[in-house]
Amino acid sequence: MTVPTHSGIALSAREIHKSFGGKEVLKGISADVHKGEHIAIIGPSGSGKSTFIRCLNLLELPDAGTLDLQGERVFDADRRTSASSVRALRRRVGMVFQSFNLFATHTALENVALAQKLVLGRDKNAARKRAEEQLERVGLQDHMQKHPSQLSGGQQQRVAIARSLAMDPEVILFDEPTSAIDPEMRVEVLKVMKELAEAGMTMLMVTHEIQFAQQAADRVMFIADGEALATGTPQEMLVDPPHERIHRFVKAVSGVV
Amino acid sequence: MLDSSYVIEGLMITLQIWVGAFLLSVILAVPVAILRRSDNLLLRFIGGIWAWIARGIPPVAWLIIIYFGLSLGIISEVPVYAAIVGLGVVNSAYIGDSIRAGLDAVPTGQWEGAASVGMNLRDTLFRVILPQALPVMLASTAAYSITLLKNTAIASIIGANEMVFYAYNASQVGVNPLVAFLTIGIVYLLFTIPVGLFARWLDARVMRSTTGVAS
């Protein structure tokens, strides 16, 4: 796969800085995600890759930097950010968490329908219909009435993906979506993600699944110590890494001794 | 013999103080809990000071301070009102803790899940957080309300004519004190039964929902 050059930029992050308690976790990371593009973010634990992706939908408020969606400025750290503009951005940028974060007291169907009704103002029937479609899409048509606690990790994560999809986001962010799932159940989540990618969804994924990144990503970004060390095609980054640091990382997570 | 109409009359006043103080404490507890959960250090400090003072001073002292000390306002002179305000203040710290514990029991992921789909604070609270926090809050609130019921006995000190007041008066005019106080003791006990059962039922519900069986 190559970088699609024919389409515009869906999401652009410029010089994102973030510190926690005086420790600089992000030292100015920039990224452009083209429409329909799939970017995998890899890097060691504590490198700031999760913080970076959380900054992109303002779950963390960057200390410096800007965010553009479809060329429109949606965040500027130098200006006051209202709660409503944060919500407006989150309506357009979906998020799938490592720990699923499904609403515990709601069924799978309600999890997918709730925000459609409350945030998008869809009526009950339309929201329900769309929720059913999305749950079928991720292969959970037989589990719609179950609560999160009755579902496996892989199933919960697929509900979370459906919940995000139902909002018709322009980009979906994935924050280590398979890290908290039993190895056997990861496949079903990765399969859904691959289908999404093939359907043209714009995706930015923090992941440790090197093989998956190789198959599904158009570009791979390597983050270490709060900086984007390099970005390139999966071939460039994973097969023949341009940097000794990346080479070591890829070898280690691939289980090569 | 202890006149039962006096017991009933005293019971009515006891219930008035109990319910009044409970409602007042819930109203006061909401801002206390919000302050104590605030990200702002100063607000958190103010909330902490309130809880410290409300809890640190014995309830009987609170009642006397309000009854005799704050004699400028309307509360004074009417012992029942002074008792409601005094016990309401004390209990607000405990109910505030219940609310805080209830909110703390809900994982941050629930807030983030709601945020990630663009939900506002009100919807997040009422549709996602409170359904999980409320059972936790109510279980401990029910337990505190039993303590509050027993604390209403203190109101007799400032002359509120609740049950203890009547039992004491009856024993002054020749009723066997043991009979008088045993009688009202049983009445207190009877009232703790429905509250206790309610608390236990809620507790069981909380346990069930946290151990993974859908409600």
C-alpha cells in the first residue's frame, strides 16, 4: 500500500507538546493523516504514543500545538478552548480504548445507540437501527442485549468499535486496542479493524501488533522519548528500519532473539 | 405507666428532626462533595475544612452552639429547627463522603468513554456515571441515616420535645425510667429495621453489579 496522494488531509496535528507534572512527555510531534489513510504508531512503552493519540481528541489537552480537521482549525493551544468545541471535535474523531470503556450499566445495543441519541439527536428508531447495523458489521448480532460484563474482551472491543462507527467519525483513533485482550481473541478485533481499513476508514492506531501494522497500515510512525523518530511505509520502517533504535524495537516486539 | 400518646407525640418530633436533618444534609452534601472532588486545590481545601469542622465537633456541641449561639436568626428559640440545622450540618460531611465514594467507585474509563463520543457533562453524569454511583452512595447513606436517627436523641438537651425528652419527663413524674427508656429504645430499633433492610438490599445489588451479573 502506498500513501494516497489523491485525497486531502483528514487530520493534521502540529507541534503537539504535553507535560505531566514538569515532565515533558511530548516534545513537539506533528502528523498528517490523509483521508482514507491508515497510520500505525509504534514505539516503546512510556514513549508518549498513547498521550499523543489522546491529545488528538483532547482527552489530554496539549500544552502547545494545533489540530486541524479537513483543513479547519479545531484546536489551538494558544487560544481558549470551550467545552463545546472540545465536544464538537470528539463528535468527528472517534476513539477506541485499550480498556474498551463501554458503559457498564447499558447493553451492547444501548452502548452503540446512546450517544447517537444524546449527541447527534437521532430519534430512537434511527439510532437503534444504526446500532444494529454496526453491531452486525462487527459480528455481534447475537450479543446485542448483553451487558459488557457478559462479553469477552474481544467482543467488548468490537462493541466499542461499533459505538465509535455509529457516530460517523471522520477519523478513528485506536489506543492499543488489542493489548488488554487474550491473544486468541485479538484476531477477531484485528479482523474488524482490517475490514474497516479496507472499507476506506481513516485510522490512526497505536499498536504493538507489528504484523498487523505491516498488513493494514499505509504508513508507520515510530515514537520514542516523546518525539517522532521516523515515519515511513511499513516496508521501510519494519523490514529495513532506517534507524538502529527502530531496528532494535522491531526485532524485540517480533520476538526475534 | 408511660402514656403511649406521649410516645407517639415524641416520635412525631423525632421523625421531623430526622427527615428534616437528612434532607438538609443531602442538600449541603452535594456542594461539599463537588468541592472535595475539585481539581482546584483551594476549593478542595474549603470542602475539607467544612467536613473537618462538621465532623470534628460533637453533635451535642453543634446543637448547643446553634441553639444558644446563633440566636440572631430564626433558628434559635425553636429547638426543633436548631436540631435540624445542627444535625444537618454534621450529617452533610458524612453524606458528602458517600457521594464522593460513589463517584470514586466509577472508573475513569466510564467518563472517557462518554467523552470520546462527545457526550456533555450532564448526559455523562445522568446516563453513565450516576446509574453506577448511586447504588454505592445509597448503601452508605442508608447506614449514616441510622446514625442520624439515633443522634436525634441529643435534641432533648436543647429542649426539643422528641422521644427522649418525653421519656425523661415521664421518669421525672414517677414512671420507671427503665420502662420509659426501654420503650423508646424499642421504637428506635423498629425504625432501623426497614432502613437496614434497604441498605442491605442495595449492598447486594452493588455486589451483584460489580461481580458481573447483569441487573
